[in-house]
Amino acid sequence: MVATLVLGLATACGGGTDGKAKTAGHDEGVPEISITPANGSAKAKPDAGVTVTASGGTLSQVLVKLKDADVPGVLSADKKTWKSSWTLIPGGKYTVQAVAASSKGKTATATSSFKTVNDTARTTISNVIPSPGEKVGTGMPIFIQFNKEVPDKAKPTIEKAIEITSTYPTVGGWRWLSAGESFNGLPSVVFRPKNPWQANQKVELKVHYAGLKIGDSVYGDKDVTRKFKIGDSHVITVNNSTHRLTVKKNGTVVRKWGVSLGSGGEVQSDGVDHLKTTAGVHLTMDHVRLERMVAPGKKKGEPGYYDEQVPFATRISNSGEYIHQNMDDPSCLGNRNCSHGCVRSPASDAEWFMSWSYRGDMVTIAGTGRKLQWSNGWGYWQMPFQQWVGGSKIGQAITTAALGQ
């Protein structure tokens, strides 16, 4: 039930001493209405929401307003209890009006006007990915990022306060990432579909963060919304044996070209050959017209050192891997591995791919002998879905609600 209130109502029929507004002084047989928080309260708890109950009758109308905004709520099946759907905004001024009727047709009205406490948490939502209105690939995760680590006890509450709606209902799950696991160092909760998003649809995210209890006597500051689109299906495969890259759009091959992957030959103390390209399901993460690439851990003059400005670079991991324009021996392309781990491509193909691809396109690389780790960039498809959902604090998959057309 979505409540709508006309401003200028009387403030209350009566005030209870038990923290509730109640009807008072009615004749026998007239229903009684209780409203929590009570009329006149100046320190209502945002996470408690609004509750309206009727005894001796059923609720026929509940109207709640925050300034000019409607406050949504749900009426119980027996029509005796109404509860707000989400937590309230800290420091918000609310008005409530309720009407109840008995089986004999007698009615009662109760009103309440109150204010919530204004104690907001220092933990805030600092960013959401994708960007507003962005068109993304079918592998795209949804990131809700925080300015600092979220207390564990608040995480289940936050998950339950997130709504995702999409044109086509989609099964997926959340996973919490610490700052050390996150691709950009921001603590995050990340949604990943079980299977790739169906192409060409709309997605809306609503985080009902305002009023959530984040710590002792502190609450989330404000709600966050985001709308974006899933674009065409882009499937990119790279074969290390044939040195070929193939691009499909909506199931049809649209382009192929010869590539050169990581040459290998530099095994470090962790036992990993860091000059090999990682194999697995990558996601395109960023597009850069001219990217500076510097040999990691090497000084100028040392063997293997490089410092280059590389055109048309599409990032696919956090370990410095891109699909980019070839800057060296062109005879390597389609024939042998000569790169430092990137997917070197002809200039025309690299430029085309950078402008054509979305963030979140799936790039599957096979046969290199070095596995992409799930925490390397957006390598989340490397983790089995059930294991992914194990990182949720509610411990189960969810299905997005259907988005109204």
C-alpha cells in the first residue's frame, strides 16, 4: 500500500503514554487505532519504521507523508496492521493519518506527527557501478561501494534493503568484498548474475539505505538509486593455440583477427609466470585512448624494462592486461606470443574494439597455462555461483523483480 497524505491534517486524536498515538474518548463499539511512533516524538528510531494497528475493527486507510513524498507500506491480510516497507530517513518529519471501521460501521481516525533522530553513520555509500544510464555487457556486476568497511552486523540488513528490478527476472547473488579484495580498494557488496544477463533490457537498483542501523545508535544517511541498460550480447573468445580473437554480437561472428599473447619466461617467488596472459572469463573494465604501461617491479636499464604509451587499450584485469594496439613486431600477430601479458592486436582492430565494446563484456581466454584469479579485476565469473553466494550475509540467491514496462 502506498500512502498519500494531504498536508494540513490535525496533529492527533490522542497521545498515549506508552510511546504510541491512540484514538481516545470514543463510544462503545468504536475501533481503537494505535500509531507508532507517537505524536510529538522528536527522537523516533529510523530503523523502527511506522506501525499502525487497529483493534475492534480493521484499517480502511493509512496515509503517511514525508514532506511531499509518499511513504510506502504494507497492510496485513487481516487489515489490522500496517507497516512501512522501509526504514525512515534520519532527521525526517513525518505525518500519519489512519482510519479504521468496525463491523457495525462505526469509524475512528487517529493522526501522528513525529521526527526521527538525526544520528547518521560515518559509513556511507560512496559509489555505485554501473554509471547512470550506462549501457553495459551481459557479464556486468553491480557494485555498491562504501567509504569504509561495513560492520558485519549491518551487512544482512543492507542486503535485505536492496531492490533490483530488470526487464527479465534474473537469478543472481551478492558477495561482500573487503577493501583488499576490491578492484579499486573500496569495500563493496557486489551482485553477479548466475548466468549472463539477457541482452537488451533495463535494470534499476534501489538501495533503501536511509535509516538502516549501521552501528550503535547511528543510521544510514540516504537512499541511492541507479538505472542502466544491458546492451547487445558481446562474446569475445581468445585462443592461445591459434592466436586468434573472435567477436560475436548476438550470436553472430562480426570480426576476427590475429593476436599475440604473453610470452612467459618470468616466474616470480609466488611460482607464477607473470608474463603469461591469464586464462579464464575476463570482463572488459575500462577504455583508454592512450595508456601508459610500465614494467612492474623493474627499474630503467634492467632487462625487460619498458615504459610505453599504448593506444586503444581496453582493460580486462587488474594485473595489467589489456586488449590493445600492437606496438612491436607485427609478425607476432596470429603466429606467436610476444607480449608482456596483454592481448596485442592490429591497430584498426584495437581501435574498433575499444569503441565497440561495453564495460562488462565477457572475454574468455583459453590455453595459456595461467589461471585468472576471481579477485583479479572483475574476474568474478571464475568463481562457481554457489561459492559466490556463500559470500552473501543472507546466504542465498535472489531473483530480480520484473520491471514494469
